[in-house]
Amino acid sequence: MKPNNTQSQTEQKVKDVVRSIVWQDLRQLTGRQIAYNIILPYPFLLLSWWFASQSWYVLACGASYLFFAAAFRQAHDGYHHSLGAGRRLTTAILLLLSVLLMTSLHSIRATHMAHHRDLLGDHDVEGRLAKASWQQALLGGITYRLAIYRQGLRLSSRRYRMLAWLEFGLIALVIMGALIMSVFAASTVLGQVVLYHLVVMMLANASVGIIAVWGVHHDCDETIARTERNPLVNLLTFNLLYHVEHHLFPAIPSNHLPTLAKRLDTAAPHLTNAPVLPSRATVIKRMKHRWNAIKDKYKNSDDSECPIRKRFA
């Protein structure tokens, strides 16, 4: 399918930006940054397990969110070989995270690379949810993940396909072990923690589509992705929402995306003006618009009949 004028203009803007931005210095990582990238998710994981063992499930869910977001960042940088670790260590990390996150990261890796090659195109399975409504993106989490697996296995090289099947096998063993614990050891602390982790990770995986795809790519007509400038949100998401920056320069580690964002804001503000989260003023404006629409609807209706009775008649 031939690109339309808007797509061609966007592609030209992207090419102009890539040529104008100095970014090669941002590929380098210090030893401390590499250690941070490798260790990042696991303290939150241990904390979530400890909270779950004490039956403090609200705190456990908070720690599990931080683990999932940090692990998602680690896996994402691993896809692009920007953790600072060697290839073998990166492969080992992805295998470990696949078991802990209950999802095959090597199959997702192939689909993610296809997403970068054909961003929101006809063959971009990962970006497909961005074209749906938020309700469809929310409800389609499980079927979306299965489509990712199918395409990932199809696109993977022989080596990565074998790794993906190994991950599926390990995940199956973990699920079988959890089911056995639910019958024979559910009342033990270990059984309690394992079952908690299994349920929370499955729910988190089902929500990835609306957050990591729809949230950063929906309604992107003038830019290739959305980005975020709220420092607290970026802290809690471990820089994952600097998404237009990542698509323009995927080789840059997440550590340096805030620096890249400043350079983009200066050189190409037209590519960074679509936020991931709406501002408070935008939310208030939308609420007022909705409220005025409701008032106008009932103001223009026949007041001779009870509006509640008309509503449900």
C-alpha cells in the first residue's frame, strides 16, 4: 500500500530530525549504569514477595507494579542490546525474566523489531491496538498477546525460536507447580507467594496492550509516537514513556532518554508535543464538554415527562 501525503510528510520530518540531532554520545554507559540496568527489577520483586508472605497485598501490588515496569524496561533494552551487557548475559536475563513475568520475551522480541521496521503499518501486529478504541485495547489484552506470540515465532530465527519454546516450557512448568501448590500447599507461605505472583503477573500481562501500545501510539497523526514530560510519571515508569525518543533513536539506552528528550524539545518540538497522559487542563476541559452536552440534551428535551422515565422507557 502506498503511503499517503501525511505519512510521507511524517517520514520526512523523522529523517530530518535524525540527521540534525547529536546522539552518538548517548549510547555509552558507565559501569555503574550497567550494574543499575542489570539489578534494577529484582529488589522490587523480592519486596513484593515479602509483602505477599505477610499478607500485605496492597503493598505487594505496589511493589509488583514497580517490578513489572522495571522488568519491562530491562527486557525492552535487552531487545535492542542497550543494557550494556554482552549478548550471552542479555539472553540469560531475557530467559529469567520470561519465567518471572510469565511471558515469552524472545518471541515478543521478534515482533517488537517488526514494530520498529513497519511502525503502525499493515504488518505491525504489536501496534495494531493503537488503531482501536481504548475499550477494545483494554478488553483485547489476552488475544493480543496470543497474536504477538504467533507472529514472534514466525518471524524469529531458528535460535530465537528455540529460546522462545524453551521459555514456553519453563512457564508451563511454573504454572503446573503453582497448580500443585494450590491443591497441596496453598496454606503455606511459599504457596501463598507463588499463587499471588502468578495471578498478578497474568493480570499485568493482559494490561500491557493498553498501556505500552495504545497509550503511546493512539491518534498519532502528526508524530510517530507520544512522549511524557511529567518527572514523577517518568520516575515511576523508569523512562519507558519517552516513546517518540525511543522510536527515533532505538539504540539509545533508557538511562539517557531524558537527555535526548531535551535535545528533541529544542530541535524538533513538533515531534514531542503529543503527551501520553493528558494535562489537568485537558481533563477538566473534556469533563466540562461532556457535562454541557448532557445538560443540553435534557434542556432541549420535552420537560413534560420525567427524564428518568424517558431514559428507561
